[in-house]
Amino acid sequence: MHAQIVITGATGVIGAEIVAKLAARGEAVVVLARSPESAAQKVPGARKYVRWDSDLADGEWRDYISGAKAVIHLAGKPLLETRWTEEHKKECYDSRILGTRHIVDAIAHAEVKPSVFISASAVGYYGSFDRCDDTPDITESGKQGSDFLAEICVDWEREAQKAEGVRLVLLRTGIVLSSKGGMLEKLLGPFSMFVGGPVGSGNQCISWIHLDDEIDAILAALDNDDWHGPINLVAPRPVSMREFADTLGRVLGRPALLPVPKFAVKLLLGEGGEYAASGQKAVPEFLQGKGYGFHYTDLGAALKNLIDSSR
């Protein structure tokens, strides 16, 4: 067995798309998943499905790390799917920190090190800001934040950075626009019933990226040996939440009149509502420096493509 690409988090929106793209180009993909049977049904096309979860320090999965062409580590419990309790926060934190720690340990003990370790992170690394218009652009050299999301991302990256002898890429992903899940899918319901609008003040920044660009940038990080370190996976122009809602309304032919007040978001998500109602103004300095050609730099075009393809 050689040159397989090992991936965690394959059943998520991003992971499933990556597996499909890799399989289509003839790569031998090994999916590490909590339930290999369920993963095989949800995400066909991999060469093998092996049991793994963030708590699993040992197991058959470790055998696939040695000699791998790449390890793409995307797994982590979804942060905003449910109300934030201390228990939920701990599960979100542990799933990322422990999962990454175990993968890095397997890399350390591999007879033949993988060529590259691509590990997920998020623009939450930089902390959250309430206003888009008076916040400076944040490049990959931006300072780390101090809130809970920043703490997760900083500690997550710190675990990944312990991987020695491999090229390391840290994916600081923004809000991924997809019709298959995430923020856009959540907003489509209210908008289609004419009750859509900006979440919170509307002044916060949305650092967004179309799913196609997210996938292609990750594949570029896989294929290019000179890509390493943190990469902001975001489109070149962040927008305010109000502009996002107005643009979505225009694409749908629906008004964006009714803001979702911060207190309502906090009722649903508890402390997590603070993060749903604030944002980061991250820009893709690394990608632009490497000459990455974005499919979608215009929010309206990105939303139109996703909404048209889901109809």
C-alpha cells in the first residue's frame, strides 16, 4: 500500500466534496470515520473506510498514516449546530485538540512520514469584531484573538504544529457558502418565506468563500510543495452582514427587511449567538500571493450559482 491520501471529517460538506474530487482523479483515498459503514454510504468512492474518532489514540487507522501521500484532517464537532452549554463547548474543543494530537502522534511514529499534513482551522483564530467598516483587513500574520473560538483555533493549530518532518498547511477557513449545509442553507428558509434579513446588528463582517474555491484551494495546497503555514480560505472581499443579507435577498427576489435580532440568536444558541452575530475581516493574502485564481470573487455571483444549482 502506498501513496494513499488519508482524510478525516469526510462526511462533512467540505470533506465529502474533497473525497469525490480526489477519487475522480484516481487517488487512493482512505476515509477515517467514527462509523466506517455510514461513511461508505454517505461518501462513496474511497479505497477504504477505517474506524477513527477524536478519542481514539490507537487502532488500525494508525497503519494508514505511514507512507501516506497526504493526511487531510478536517474533523471537529460542529460548533453552531446546537445551543452552547459548557458540555457542548468542551466537546467542540476536545474533538479538535485530541483528534489533532492523536493524528500528530501517529505521524511522529510513522516509519515513512506523509508528504504533507493539511489541518483545518478557522478565521475565528483572529477573534471576533462587531463592525466591518472600521476593522482593518486581517492577513495570515494577524494577531490571535482571545475569545472562545480563537482559543479553540489557537490550541488546534498549536497541536498541528507539533508535527515534525512534514510539510504543514493550516486551513483558516471563513464561512463556506454551500447549498448543502452551513450558514447559507440556514438563511434560505427564512428568506424563502419573506422573513429573511441580517443577523444581529448587520455591521459585522462575513469573510466568505464559495465551496468550489474552498475545495480547489485545498487541492492546490495538496499539490504544491511550496504551500505551507496558515492560509486564509476566504474570498478577496469580505462583506457586512447587512450587505450579505441584501445580496441574498436580491438573488432570491425576496426582501431582506427583517433583521434577526442578536437576542433571538442568543436565545437559540446561548453564548454561541455572540459568534453568530460577530465576525472577522480576513483577506486571502497567501492565496493571492500564489496567484490562486478564484472562481467567485463577487458575492452575488457566488450566491446565484449556489441557489441556481440547488433548484
